[in-house]
Amino acid sequence: MTTTLMPTILWTQPGCGPCIAAARMLDAAGVHYVKMDASLADSWRVSMWRGKRWSTPIIEAGALFFQGADPDRIAALAEV
């Protein structure tokens, strides 16, 4: 289970299949996370995401941001 002081955030949007898959992977890995609607993100996050041409799911763990339901990165969060 993750031991970082900052919560892991799963940024999602309604009807997003990859977001559902990412949530399931986080659950299976035992990573505690908070699910947030991407439409509620502050402007600097949205600007960063748009600059990288990212879409949901986006996972934020402290200073780490990544896009997608990436099993390797999600498993690494469980080891932190």
C-alpha cells in the first residue's frame, strides 16, 4: 500500500472506459486514491494536460503525473 503523504488522485470523466480500468488496477494494487472529476481540475493542471495532449484517466501521485491505465506505473505506486 502506498505510504506517500500526498494522496493519489485519479482524474476521470463520466463514461470513460480507461478510467474504470485504472480504478480497478489501483484497487487491485491496494493503492488508496481519491477519484476526481477532471472538469473540476484547476487551470494549471488543465493547461499541462492540454499541452501534453492528455485525456483521462490521469493519475497524480505527489509530483508524479501520468496518463492512462498503465499497469506497470500503477504497480509501482503500490511499492511507494
